[in-house]
Amino acid sequence: MSHTIHKKEQLLARARRVREQFEQIEGALDREAGGEVMHLLARARAATARLMADVMDDHVLTNLVDREMHPEAFNAEAAEHLLSVVRTYLR
């Protein structure tokens, strides 16, 4: 993945937001704000899942179905179907 990441700045920005969410969780734990902690954890989990889906999309589409880079790549339609299922699962 390190050799080619599409939308790198967008992914970095999303990762920074996830980090900020975990910092908010830490603060809420320090304040012993149980209800707030649960809401923040749910938001952070969703944000992490979205980040994972984006990174996985990039990896699959770049490394497994890029016909220029990998002419022997498997069927792009099958890859899209797989990504659709995984995106649904991660949400």
C-alpha cells in the first residue's frame, strides 16, 4: 500500500479526526462521564470503520484490479462486489 495511496491527504485528515475522537474519549473518561463515553466510542468506532473501508478500497482497487499495474488481475466486477459487501459489513 505504501507505494501508492490515492487520496492520501483525505485519508490523513480522516485519521487525524479519529485521533481527536479518541482524545475526546480520554477526556470524558477522566471526567467519569459514562454516557458521553459511550456516545464518543460509538462515533469513533464508526469513523474508524469508514477509514478502514476507504483504505481497503484503495488497496484492492490499486493492487488487485489495476490492469496497468497488474494485467493478470482478477475480474474488476468481482472486486467491486466484494468491496460492496465489506463496506456494508463495516457500517
